[in-house]
Amino acid sequence: MLCLTTHQVGSCRAIGWAAGTGGPLPVSFPALVTLIRLEGFSLLVDCGYGPAFFEATAGFPARIYRWLTPVRLPDSQRLNRQLPCQPDLVMLTHLHADHVAGLCDLPAHVPVAASATAVAHLRGLSDLAATRAACPPRLRDMILSRPLSMIENQPLRDTGLPCFPSGHDLLGDGRLLAVPLPGHGVGQMGLWIPEAARLLIADAAYSRRALRLNRMPPRVVLSGLGDATAYAQTFTALRRLMLLRPEIRLDPSHCPEVAPCS
């Protein structure tokens, strides 16, 4: 049995052109997480927003982050209000606040899998640098206090995907493969689920529409959030995958087409 459900855990507003999805007006971007349930095991991919985001951005300079991307989190959208079960493992695709803040709504003993590269980078950041890297100090410290396992320590397995040939086998049975998607942030990982023909692509694109229309965010935005050249290479590879394997569903973390119906 394999069951996947998508939940919206808050949203933010930002200028559409900055994500390659629109013009100069503000657009709402849902913060999406995916719960994957297998026989006797559940994996939560990302955590969205949580009250910890507002606590972490209450003072300066982190408050500027909240001003630039105003966040909405109705009580009904909090992570612990939506999950039907406590996950056995949380996978963080990357360590930006909109993907990690909801982790504080889960018990502290729930193990977390993340990229070793991302964790090492976060561990070495000053408070100001952590804020500039979209993970203010209080969130940084919360992540580093959790029981962490490094995704890169899991064995590599052939994915069968064009452009993304190998992934780290999270469970040892080939059902959940963490695939590197470099460019956005540091150490970003997606998740390939062969049984469902779904690839969770985190922020490697902000929407399916952006992929279909070949619209990337401006280079100045990409450079501020990671490696613009690597992002373009990953984005191009995802477009090629979309064309070569149209039966595969690509799920960006902020795509309105992926968000559950309200």
C-alpha cells in the first residue's frame, strides 16, 4: 500500500516575476508538504510554516524576511492540525524557513533526514548569514538540535530517470529515492517515488506552469538564493524529463496546481 497526501501549511506573498510565474503584482505561494504512507511507515517531506517562523522573525534583521514575504498561517493549516499520524521520519528537501518552520509542531524525538551538505553549511553560518540564507538563527538552532540523519549516507540506486540517473535509497527497498536538485539553496534534494510515478522537486521550479513555459526566476533572485547556473541546469533537466516522460507527475513545493482543494 502506498498513499500520498499533499497538505498546505501556510502561504506567503511575493512579486510574481521573482518566481518566474507572473508580473509585478504580489502572488500567493502555498507552502506544500507531502505525507507518504507505506506499510507500517510514514515519511513527511518538508514541514511548511509554523508559529516558529513568526518567533524567529520577530526582531531585526530577520523581520525584514517577514516583510519581504508576508506569511499567512490559519490555525487550520498548522501542520499538527492536519496530519492523520505522526511521521516516522521527516525529510527536509532544503533548509529554508518555509520548509522547516513547521517542524517545531512535531515532537522533538521525530528523526529528520537532510542533506549533509546543507546541514554543514547551516552549521557554519553566523546569525546574520543564516538570516540571509533564509533560515534565521532560531530556526537554524532548532534544526541542528534535532536527531539528524544525512541523506548522502544512504546507498545510491539507479532511478531509471533521464537526467537524474541516481538517488539515495532512504528505506533500502528502492521505493523512496532522494535525488539531488542543485541550484536553489544549498544541498537541495527532491524525492522520486517510482511506484507513484511522482517526483517531488522542492523549489527547483516554483510551478509546473513555469516549467511548461520555460520561465525561470530572474538571475538576480536565483543568485541571492543559491547558484543561478546550477539552478538553470536543474530546471532545464526537469523540462527535458517532463517532455520525455509525460506520465511522471512533477510536484513543486509552491505550485497552485499541486495544492489541495480548499
